[in-house]
Amino acid sequence: MKKLNLNNAMTIYEETLSCGLRVYLAPDTSRHNYLAIYGVRFGGSTLTFTSPKTKKMTSYPSGIAHFLEHKVFEQKDGKDPFAFFAKSGADVNAATSFDATRYYCYGTKNFKENLSYLIDFVNAPYFTDENVLKEKGIILEEYKMYQDIPDFQMEEILHNNLYVSDDKKQDVLGSEEDIKRITKEQLYDCYDAFYRPSNMFLVISGNFSEIDALDVIKNKKFKTYKEKVKVKEVKEPVKVSKELDLLKTHVVIPKIALGYKFDKKKFGLSEIELNLYLNMILSLTFGTTSNFMQEAREKQLLTSCGYEWEDEYGKNIKTLLIYADTTKPDYLVDMIKDTFQNISIDVSEIERLKKVWISSEIRMMDYVSNVGNSIFNDIVDYNEPILNRVDLIRKMNKRVLDQVVSNLDTSNCTFLKVLPEKEN
């Protein structure tokens, strides 16, 4: 096992098995609980790749990664993983994002048994025409429920208007038509293409022994694959697909959504450095203590406001999404755009936020779920855990921040206004 040092405060053990599976172990016996995450680099934005059967580049229905996540819980012996973990004193669940799928269990006892079963059920797919048809009904009900939620509608439209070629145009849940046409053969294709050890990883944190964990993992039989699956490479243009849109739905207070696209290469920073600086700029410019937020409150312009960044490791585009509930949507959008054009951040603000972030990073290690999820997210975002985030934060400075600000080209933007159904 290779020892890694997380922020000079915690030891992480890393090992890559002969089958290609990467394992990251963060034991802390001072805690009472543990979190085990079995991750797959396969999410909603991967829809075109070489079929393991035909060896030809093939496009698959949107939503298939999420559908597959549901069906992995189906076991040939009829056992229910949820029932197993409940009886074993643990919680189990799964989640699919644009970039990855995770299966995880969280418990306080029976560590070896629960880790063993987590690996077993994910590694044993069982799809039939009948159970796939049954699942379609369940997922279509989920789809209809989300279609009635204004925030979901807004996000779906925003992604479609932002992206030109990237499969993020399609929601992780998929379209109704695509959900209906998913077959068991397509599910097995996706499983065989991506649910292979070289494309998967295990992250475990909390109260367990690294020796016990590796003992369980190494006693499992993992399939090995000779051929590699090629995913269609997409060069996403920095220009948005559609600049303006309007949605009328059942909201009481109007909403706005802004989407910005940036070319990552223009900033000349590593992925982690760029993310840190962009988040610092957004936090100080639009955060709860910013001048923007103070003015918006004084003028009673908004009731809520938030932002998030989206991008994929190795891809060329970084995307910013800004959402707000506001009584004056057009005025607020102009205010946001004007704020972007006049970003000015003092050294004192940078140093203050650095202290907050460093404190947060240190406190994070007190929580088992935070440690495990942070390592998982780093592997998805950067292909490896970021061990020196505290040091990277300490090195942040105004010179580089100003350089990033100067390269923030906000001209590639889409704006969605959401109004009450009866409003003109």
C-alpha cells in the first residue's frame, strides 16, 4: 500500500489492484461510523461510445446511466440490497451525476460484511425484459414528478441552451422517449463498457482497519478486460446554443437563470487552481457578504440566489450557472452582468476568505462522510485525490486572481427568465 498524506493531518492508503481497480482508504478509529463508496466513471453525459459487442461507435438513450444505477440493485437471487443493509445496521443508496455513478453504504458495525456485499451486488448485474419494463414505469413516474418542479424545468432548459455538442444538453434522468426505449441489451452494453475495475474505484473512510478492508477487496474475483472502450470525443464550442429563453410555469415569484461558458485554456492554470480562484471570485463577488448581495437586499431584489460550476476533467469548457428568485428579473440580470464587468477584490478580502477555507478544510476531516465524499469528488474531478488543498489555498494571491478576472470573458451567456403562468 502507498501512504498519502492529506493536508498533513490524515494518512490515506492507496493501492491499485492487478485488475485495475483503484482503492483509497482513510481509516480513523476515533470515529464510530464508516462510509464505503464504490464509484464508476460513467454518468449521464456519456452517451456515445464503442459497443463492447459490435466494437462500433454507438449512441445510447439519454438517462441510461441513471436507469442502470436503478437496475444494479436487482439481484438474480431475488435478495434486496436495501433489506440486507438495513438488517446489517447500515444505510445504502446510489446516485448518478453527469460524470459518475456512486454506490455507497454508511454504518457503524459489520464493516467487513457490508463492504463485501456492496462489492458483490454492484458486480453482479441481472437484467431481464420483465424487470427492465417494470423499472421504466418507476423511472417515468420519477420523470413526471420532476417535470412538475419549476427548478428542474429551469435547469433542463438552461443546459439545453448552454450546450451545443456535449451530451449535458440531456438531463441525467433522460427524456421520456429515451427512457421508454431503453432495453436490457443496452444496459448490459453500458455495464460491460464502464463497470470494469479499471474504470472503477473504492473510497472508504472512518472506523475500519485498512488491513481488513484490503482483505475483503483482494478476496473478490474481478473480471479483467483486454480491449478498451472508446468514448466519442466532443469539442464543445464556447458559444452558447441559445442566448435568450422564457418559461412560464407555476411559480409565484419570478426566477432567473444565467449560464456562462468559459474556455479553460485561456486561464493557464491547473484544474484545481482554476477551480479555487473561480470559486474565490464568485464567493467574494456574489456571496452572502458581498457588495452585490448587500445592494440586492437593500433594494429587495431577490429572495434567494445561488451559483455552481460545471465541467469535466480534461474537457475544454467550464460552465457557470447562476440562479435567483427575484421580483425584478431584468433589473437583476443587468446588475449581475454589470457586477461581472467591474470585479475588484482587495488583498484583505482574499486573506480573510483563505482563513475561512483553511479552517473549513481542517474541520472537514472531523466528519467521516466529508472525508470520503471529498476524496470521491476529487477522483471524479481531477482523476486523483487533492492532498495539499490547504497549501494551495495558502498560496493563493491577488496577482493570479486579477489575472483570472482579466480572462473572464462573460460574452458567452444564456439567460432564462421564468414567470408565473398568467403573467405577460
